[in-house]
Amino acid sequence: VVVRSGADLRVELCGLPLENPLMPAAGTLWREAAGGVRGVYGALLPKTVTREPRAGNPPPRVAETPAGMVNSIGLQNPGVERFLQELDDFDVGAPIFASAAGDTVDDYRYLCELFATEECIRAIELNLSCPNVKRGGLSFCAAPAAVEEVVAAAVKAAAGKPVIPKLTAEGVVENARAAEAAGASALTLVNTLPALTVDVRSRAVLVRGGLSGPAIKPVALRAVYEVSRVVAVPVVGCGGVATGTDVAEFMLAGASAVQVGSASFMRNVEEIKEEFCGYLKDSGLDARGLIKAAH
Ligand SMILES: Cc1cc2nc3c(=O)[nH]c(=O)nc-3n(C[C@H](O)[C@H](O)[C@H](O)COP(=O)(O)O)c2cc1C
């Protein structure tokens, strides 16, 4: 029996019942830490995985910025084979999603085919903020046609498993339309924003990467709001969530679930969940009622 401290937090995403709308943003929950978040998240999303192992970028890989951080981790991961061997570590009672990335459409197809045969993977997020080598290294998110091509291939390979493309803020409405047309079951919005920090002491670029944290929350909220008005599939909000009120804001903007990334380095996500629960109690709503109120 699950004892809830207050409001009913249960939601549904792509036909999957979730105990609550929270999940880790891809790349921010380490395998070693998964055991410590039992009961916290409605679904678990490990770091993005690629076909082959990746060592990631050289240091420095993170820099603090006002209300956020810039990271250039570079998709460090052990490769899909090892990822699947270690997947049990993420089994803490909540559905497990997987995040896939690659250099080519065929990489995504390959990963989705593998994930399709893994019973414990319940949905597949596509990290589309990666250079597409066949299109001169532009991000898959650089053009709706590229989004449509990769999503269509992934959906076919996933053999019925929900595919959730994760988009960048730039061009998000057109890319969202393309992803939906290609068969996406939901959309995650947004990935980090292109950013750079400079170190005046060494007179050099410190980190060239992606901005995350509260600094990007209004950008992410706008993406969720605009996209959720033009697509029929559910939207998963991501970007700057650090409090329970932030979770409510994303759901009121149109999100059906919400990811917590950078804030999980500073705060216990259980507290964010409790704050969200408190907001719902004060509003006399449950999580599904809040989603309905937003639509
Ligand atoms: C250290 C770090 C690693 C990340 N790794 C990934 C990743 O592997 N795959 C991915 O799709 N996004 C990755 N992201 C982006 C987050 O999933 C998320 O989209 C972004 O950080 C915005 O959310 P936040 O403001 O809550 O952090 C990473 C972000 C950070 C800070």
C-alpha cells in the first residue's frame, strides 16, 4: 500500500501509469545514485546512450553561471551493450525509459531495435541535439525534415514502444509538428541552450556547451506552451525546474510530466515533489486535475 502524504500525484504518459509526473532529465541521474531515488520519481531516465562507448569531452566540462550552469559532458557513456547489462541498477520500482543518440539515422534505428526487445524499457527518448554527420554536422534539430526522418525510423524500429523525441528550443514548433507527423508518442521540451563561458584569468574559453538550470525556465515554458497548443501528443517539460511551483508552472503551460535536471545536484527531488503536492492540496486539485485545468 502506497501511503501518500497528500494529493494524488498519479498521471499517465503514453498509456503508462506513473506514480507521479516527475522524472530525471537525461544525463543527470547516475547509475550509482539510482538506488537512492526509490519512490521519488514516476519514471527513471538514465543518461543518453550511443551505439559505441564515448569518452566524452576533455575537462573543464561544467561552469557555474548566474541561475544555471553550462556543461559540455559530450555524451560520455559506456555504449549500448554495457548499458543494457547494467540496466537492472535502474530498476527501483518505476518504469524505466531509455535515451538514445547517434551520428546517423541508422544509429537511432539500431538503438531503438535493441530497446524494442528489452521488456523493462517502457519508452524511448530520442536525444536529437546531436550532430547529424550526413547533414554536415548540423544538429538533427536544425531542420524539421531531419527530425521527421530520424523519428520515423526510430518509431518503426521501436515496434510499438512509445518514442519521445527531445527537442531544442530553437525551431521547436516546426520540429514538434514534424516529430508528431513521423509518429512520436510524446515530446520532451527542451534540451540545453547553446552557451559559452569565458575565463578572464586564462583569457580563454572555459566551457562551450549547453546552458541549463533556472536561467532557461522561461524559455522552456514558452516551448511547452506553444507546442502543446499545436500537437495532440503529450509534452514532457524540462528546463530549470527547481521547486514544486516550477512543476505546477510547467503543467499549467501544457506539460503532462516534468523532468528535473540541474536542480537535482542542489536539492533533494523528494522535497520538490512534496512542494508540488502542497501546491495541489492548497489548490484542491490532484495532478490529473491540474493537467485538465491547463487544457
Ligand atoms: C550534467 C548534464 C548532463 C546532461 N546529459 C544529457 C544527456 O545525456 N542527454 C540529454 O538528452 N540531455 C542531457 N542533459 C540536458 C538535460 O537533460 C536537460 O535537458 C537540461 O539540463 C535542462 O534541464 P535542467 O534545467 O532541469 O537541467 C544534461 C544536462 C546536464 C546539466
